[in-house]
Amino acid sequence: MRKWIAGSVTAVAAVTLLAGCSGTGGGAGTEGGDVTLTYGVWSQDETMQQLIDAFEDENPGITVDLQVNPWTEYWTKLQVGAQGGTAPDAFWMLGDRFQVYAANDQLLPLGDAIEQAGVDTGVYPEALVNLFTYDGELYGLPKDFDTIGLWYNKALFDKAGVAYPTDEWTWGDVSAAAAELTDPATGVYGIAAPLNRQEGFYNTVAQAGGYIVEDGKSGYDDPKTQEGLQFWTDLQAAGVSPTLEQFADTEAVAQFENGTVAMYYGGSFYAQRFYDNAELRPNVDVTVLPQGAERATVINGIQNVGFAGTEHPEELKKFLLFLGGKEAAEIQAATGAVIPAYEGTQQAWVDSMPEFNLQAFIDEVPYGVVYPVSADTAAWNALEDQYLPPAWNGTETVQEAADRLATAMNDVLAKEE
């Protein structure tokens, strides 16, 4: 199975705005030998503070200042800070943005520190280790991961007299159940079929044996890739899903929560949200994704990385290794916030919400495919948003829309080299 990870990038012309950093670092100064590091995140602040407290207890003399910014503000500040030398010492990073920072020498290499500490990277999902390796150098240790499952509303299934999904379901089972569950009289749809990458068509493309990007080329003109797209457009054409216009008014996950959608391809990251909804909790559950020609799920996750311009590289490496270690993983698992990436620590996360079959997300790891990226992922993500909607709306065939997307995407990919 393809791992959907782009080759090495020697230059990133599209992102020269980010090139270079002043080397002054984002950490505070020292007083009496004490060091203060800054740590940038966009959520999970209570859990991250628990990690910081544990690290500080074990490392007197090092203080960590947690900096929490909302999603959009986080990335804006990070881009400016990386360019100007004021980025946090440690911060969260995603695979689709990683190569931009690595290619511009804005991340602290961790390979030597990992080797010296005797860290076994085999305890993490291989796909995530590969995702954050650039030019043979590892820049982070996985913090957590997420896979995609089939969430379903048991109350709606019971009302329609439809058997619950199982781990043996195929695409055909999904389509048949969606038709039975759809009830125009009550405004209930069998499934949500939005234009969604990570939770939607990236999974079915992989299940069909297709790919998004490989060796600097788009996979959208591959018939197998188009088969993976067709799964979703067929659901739209059958009228068993809300339309893209309806999703623009109310996002798919919200429609699943309010009981107007019976099935939802959703990430493990929604487990706590659904669990905290006291009215929804007893009515929903999850299983592994239905299979196409093969089994596959997108696997993605957050990595803790360091700023190359830090004033305290040794203390920062110690903090990053702690964040990637077993103790930190166990703390995260116990809170239920995420699936920790460290092998053998996930059971606490599964046990934290016993009403849900969360083991399904763990069971999918062996056939996980990494979220597709390249040096400038955002550029062709924008093209996906531009070229694919006509296929979902039925104004173009999948082949027409995807072929045009492939041409435009290859033009963008050619500029990355």
C-alpha cells in the first residue's frame, strides 16, 4: 500500500517568505542558571499543563511557559515568529505543514538527541515517524495520532430496523444502509457525504488502491483514485446525504450530533466531544471503516517539534524527549483527550470512554496510510476545493473534475522542485 509521502524537497520556492530565522530564539532569558522555555499549542491546554508540571518536577531549574492560541491565530503567529526569530521554543506541528519549516531550517534536528537517549522510534506508528523525517533527519517525536472510523446513531438504526455496522462492512453495505436509513419525511439522511479530505475521500481513495500525490505527481487522473471519489458522489446522487450547500450551513459533524445524519466518517478526535454530549452519548457508537478493494484509514497526528533559533537547545531537547516519552503518553491517555502515539499506552484512552468501541481506532493502525503531503500542500488543497465540488454537485463527472484537478495540481507540484 502506498504511504502517500512526498520525496525529499531541495527547495521550496512557493514559501520563501518563511526562509531564514534570526537565531535569537523564542525562550525567555536565564536568571541564576534557571531556564524558561515556551511551548506553543492550540488546544488541550489543561492536559498540556499536566505534562509541563510533571516535566518541571523532574527537571528543577527548567520552567515551561504554556502559550495557547486559537487554530488560525496559532499558525499566523508561528509563521511570523519562525521568520523573525520569536517562535516558541517547542510547539505543535502537523504533517501537511512540516516540510515548509524543515526545508527552511526553522526546526531543531532531534536525530542525535534521540539516538543518544536510546529512544526506540519503533514504539510509534511508522507512518508518523516517516511523516516528520526530512532529508533523513527526524525533527519530532509523535505526540498522538488519529484514525478514522464509522460513527453511527444507534437510535436511528433501531427506528429504521437496520442492523448496526460491523467490522465486516463494505462500501456496498454502507450504500444499502444509507438508503434504508434516509427518511425525507423526518429530514433524516442515512449518511454525511461532505467534501472532506482526512475524514472522507482520502480514505476511500486509499481503499480503492489509488493515491493523492506520489513522487511529485498528482494521482487524481488515476482510475483507482477516481473510484475512491465516486463512492462519495454516488451517495450524493442517491440523495442519502445532505448537499454541499446544506453542509455549508451546518457542518457534517454537527448534523450527526443533532440526529439528522445516521452515519458519519469521523476521526477519533471526536470521541471526547461526543462523549461529553450527555444526550448523544448513549445513542452512538463507532466501528472500523468499511473496506473497498482493501482496508485503509488515514492516520495523522501532532508532533512536538523545536525551534531552530532557541537560546536553550539542550534544555529544549530534554523537554521534547519527555513529551514524546511513555510518561507523557500515559498522562494524555488518562485524560481522554487524544490517542497517545506511544505503543502500549493507548488502553487508558480506550478505557476512558467505555460506552464507545474506541478499540476500533487502535485496530486500524496496521493499515493506516499517512496523510498525503508535499512541500506546499496548501497550494493543491486549494485546488481540490476548487475542482472537486462540481463532481459532488453532479454538474461534472468524477473523471472530468478529477482529470482537470490533476492537470492543475501537477503544475503546482512542478514548482516545488
